[in-house]
Amino acid sequence: MKQILKVLLLMLVTGSAGFAFLYSGIYPMGADSPHTSLTYWALETLREHSIERASRTLVLPDLSSPDLILAGGADYNEMCSACHLEPGKRGSDMSAGLYPQPPNLTIPPFLHRVDDNSERTSNLAREQFWVIKHGIKASGMPAWGKTHDDQRIWAMVAFLQQLPRLDSAQYQILTARGNTEEAHH
Amino acid sequence: MSTQSFRSLLAILLFLTVPAMAHDPSEHMRAAENPDCTTMDGSSHEGMDSNDPIVQAMMKKCMSAMHKEATSIEAEATESPALGERMTEEGHSHDHPES
């Protein structure tokens, strides 16, 4: 009986301490003060597992299609490069100032180059699709699915598969909207 | 229906289509830049692998850029017909952006 009382008391104390903390205003909210490593670990674990689970069943289209890559390239350049950079750019106001920091998508996601059919690459593509469509809570990453259909999002995913291999001249060609847009109408 | 009211109805309908077009890729045309395909001639072609999706995509882009060179001037000069064309094509242009 005493044991139970002790436990209840402890819960009450920690609970009110938690509330006191929330209302005290001492938590540093600024994007320029990084998380403690424990908070960082907790948030990252939460995000990774959530996205992995949510994207598991997505069916990949053929991501090596030149049409898809070209459609995605122009969109990426206009909507994403300010945060996720482009070949030859090492930083931007957005990439430096946001927290969590937008990952530099011109860098290969894995240290070892994996062949295109590997399970890991496909899973990454699925996760990228999910993240682009739904965004990430409490980060600068918007949910593009509210204003763009799945086809446009897969196109960006297709482009992202090639982006780490592009130099800035190739990037320019693949992303320039130019006047080629209406060619196929 | 009088011409007057038909015109205002048309104006309203046109206005209503604006949000639908808001995310047509061509909306982003303000940033339109032409692909700089000269860099492709410069680089040695022997290193190019025609199975590489990057190479295929670049070829495709530069081919259609050359094709469009001539017609683009007319297209730019007559802006309003181009806009109307985009509206009518809105529905299916999303489903298969390149076909």
C-alpha cells in the first residue's frame, strides 16, 4: 500500500514539474539553439520510424524515365533548391537558418553507391515521396501534396535520384524550364 | 442573354479558373531559363553512356530546345491565346506531363 502511495506521489511531482516547465517559459524556442542530444535522438527516432512505416506500401513508378526526370528537375529548381541546394552551392539563407536544417540533397544519401535496384534505394525513394507529399511537422519542410498531384511528386523523386551525380552544367540543362514546356501539347 | 451579361459571366468564369491553374508548371515561367546545351557539345561524348538516365534526359531536353527555338518567338508574342490554350488543357496535362 505504502509502495503504491509513493509511486503516485512521484507521478504527481514529475507531472506538476512538467507543467511548471511548460508554463515557465524557460524553454529556448529559437531555431538557433540546438536540441540536446537526447531530444534530438528522440525526435529523429520518431521521424525515421514514422516515415518508414507510412511509406512502406507505396508502389514505385519507373524513376529512370527521362520525361519524369525532366519534369521533376524544373520543379525542384524552382520550389526546392532554396532550401535543399544545387550543385556548386554550399549554403543559402534557408539552409543555414532553418532548424532542423534542410538536408543538402545534392550529396549522395549513402556513402557507398548502391545499384539502382537495391532495396535500400527503393525504400529511400518511397520515403522521399512521402516526405514531399506530406511534409514534416514542426520543420520547414512543407506538404507539397496539398497543391501538387502524385505524378508531379514522383517526378521530383525521380530527379532526386540523379541529383547527387549532376555537375552544375548538367543541372542547368535538366532544370531549365526554357521554352520546351509546350513542345508536346 | 445579352452580350453584356454574357461577357460578365465569361469574366467571372475566367476568374474562377485562376486558382485551378495556379500550379500549372507554366506558372513558374517567370524563372524560365533556356537550357545551356552548348556545354554538352564541349564535353567529350566518348565518356557518355547512352543508358544513363542523365544522358538520356539531357539529350531529350536539348533536342526539344532546338526544335522549339523557332516557334517560341511566336508563342511569346501572342500571350493571351497561349493562356486560353493552357486553360483548356489543364485537366489532362497533369496526368501525363510528357506525352
